[in-house]
Amino acid sequence: MTIATLDAPAPAAREPLLDKGLDAIRRAAQLSHEAKRLKTLATDAVEDGLHTAKRAAITAGRNAAEFSDDIAHEVKRKPFTAMAIVFASGMLLGMLAGWVGRRQRRPAVDRQ
């Protein structure tokens, strides 16, 4: 009966293998650190975007309220001018709606 033996690699052959393993571990640690840093940067960018959007929405709301107050003030100051503007706007919108409606009802003309 023959006894099987395992040949251990020579000490010189083990060192490059050990170095490669340590390099792989260092590289994995570095990549993990980079991934965490990128996650933090992405989270910060999203939070900054949300903050900017909220601030813009608040500003838009304030501007709309101020515009509404200005319009109400002008209507109280010049009621006849306001009525004339509303009447003219209504007439223009009515004519535009009639023109668009008439164009849609017209049958297509075959041109040969």
C-alpha cells in the first residue's frame, strides 16, 4: 500500500500567493470605502435637491399669494378697467374656441 503525501509549496512560492491575497483584501477594503463614500455623496445630493425644491415651492407659493393680492388691489382700484379686460379675454377665448371647433368639424377635402 502506498501512502499519499501532499507536497507543501516551497516557501518562495507561498510569498507571492500571500502577497496576492493581501492585495486582494486591501483592494476589497478600498472598494468598500469608495462605495460608502459614493453612497454618502449621493445621499447628500438628493437631500440638497429636496431642500432646493422645497424652498422653490415655498417661494412660488409666496409669489402667487402676492400676485393674487396685487390683482385684488388693482380690481378694487379700477373696477371698470378690470371688467373690460375680463370681457375682452372672454371674447377672444370664445372666438378661438369657435375657430378651433369649426376647423375640426370641416370634412377633409380630397385633392387629386
